[in-house]
Amino acid sequence: MLKDESHEDLIIKREYFSFLDKILKNKGITSCQHKVFKKYYHSKEFHYPKSNSNKMISTYFEYLKKDKKMYLYVRLYILFIHFMTSEAASKIINQIKKDHHQSDRNIINAIFKLNKSDKKRNIDQEGNKDLCDEKEYLYSLLYNKFLKIIDQKNLKNIKYLDIGCGNGNKTLMISKIFNIPKKNVYCTDVPSWGPYQKKQLEKFEKNHFQYINPENGKLKFKDNTFDFISVILTLHHIPNLSNTLNEIKRILKPNGILMVIEHDALTKYDHLLIEIQHMLYGYIYDKFNPNWKNYIEHRITNRYMNIMEWRYLFEEYKFKYLYGDLIYDDLSHQIGFDNQFYGFWSNQK
């Protein structure tokens, strides 16, 4: 069994600071950004509670009382309306304001009750559904970036793997938008994620869906198999990133393209909000989890990093950074509450 790696195991302070110095010298960041990234190295000023502490939300409000920044309330409100109506979100926040020492479980139970009493379960059902699907909007933008860094003559021959594919829906959406033939599309995930339904797995060609070995993290593909690999909101869940990055490097062809979407977690609020998001999602939707009734107590702490820490880590494994940016929800250029970013890297062997 592979050991869990800490932030300090992966982001070595002296080497990371040298990396930031190099990026500053090459005009990749400003001097102000350089200072901020060094200041927030591992969010040294704040050690947030463990995921299973049952006090993630109350801790967030404790710090809100001290900082008194209205936009931080707004970020929490935007998070909540992904799981309930705007009216329900306002009720929950007012309830927490009155007693911010409530446990996460009590707050989630209150959310359950409000959702049961209100048939409108999310913001889309309130009449604000966009003309274009949010994921389709994002992946179409990424495809335009992808075309600038790939040999378009070989586009139909690209062999594509999605790591952390879940039920495969996003994998198929990406392959369709990127014009990759179904026979060249592969996906993989851990057996424990579930639920993997037969109908979902039948979307792919025979043997194109493979489980990751949970004991050693090995990917069941030969060396230099793929031209293009995507890893979307998955890496922060992986206990041993070194092994995964080595495996990606092994199966990705020389100069093959790696596309990553991750959270840009810089401040204590970023860390807390993203953890609260994962807690709500798991507790409300992941009822196939065998520990669902005691979900909070059985949660595993995820590892979040900021965009420069991710760039440093990929460079350590000889992936060349090509392009990246923050992800906007739509044309209004609203950044999501969970600060997602995307990046493209090429495999240097």
C-alpha cells in the first residue's frame, strides 16, 4: 500500500521558492504575486480543522466574525445555492449566524429538511438555466486552446485517456467536443468511487474502462500509449501523487498533452469552502457510499494547493507548462466559489 504524501512531502519549501524566483525573473508573475505566493506557502497562518471534525462550517463563520468581509459571505451563499434554492440558502446562513457553533451534521440535516419541503432543488430550476450547458461551455473553450498546441493533422488518430472519469459522462462530452473518435477514448477510476452502472460502462468500447489498482495506484496501460490525458478535479483526492504523476508520465507519449483542472486554493477560506463543498456533495448525493450515514466521521482529508504549487509540482516531474488560466462560469466572467483553474502541459522525456 502506498503511503499518503503530505503537502510538505510534495512542495519542498526551498525548491518551491526558487521556482517562484525563476517565474518572477521570466515575467511569469508580478513581484506582488511573488510575495503573496511565498506568504501563503501551505497557508502557514492557518491550520484548518480536519475534514471529519464536524466543525468545518462553524470554523468558517468563526473567521468571518474576525475578518468581516462581505464577499466571503457571498462565496458561502453561492456554494449553498448549488445544493438548494436561494431562499433556502438564505435561511441556512441566517440560522448559522444566530448560532455559528452548530455542528456540520446539524446544518446538513437542516438543509435536508429545507430541500424536502421545497420542490425547487437547485438554481437551474429557479428559471436561470443558461443557454449553454456549463460544462459544454468550458470544454469548448478548452478545445480552442487545445487546437493551438496539438498537431491538428493527427486529431482523428489521437488516443485519449480520462483519469478519474467517474460515470464517464464528462469523458464522452470532452471526446465529442474535441472530435476524438469513440474507438480512441479510454477512461479509468478507482473501484471504490462508484456507483459504476453497467449501462454507463457500456458507453465505452470493450476494455476501454479500466480500474486503477487501489493497492499500488498502477494504471493498466502500456508505456507511451496516449497522446492526450485529462485529469479533472481528481488529483486533490489522490493520497500518493508522486506515484500517479510517474504513471501519467509513463503512459503519456513524449510531447503528449496533459490537461488538468484543479482548485486554486490559496487562503484559509479557499481551503475551507472547498472542503465544505466536498462534504455537502458527499453527504447529499453520495448515498451509495457504505459509510453514508456516518459520512462526516469517515471523510478523508483532501489535499488542496494553489496554482503555482501545482505548476511547481508538474515541473518537478518534467511536464512543460504550456498554458493555463482561471475558469469562469460563463460569459459574465464570474469565478466560481471553488476557484477552479485549468492548465495544459507537455510530457518531456
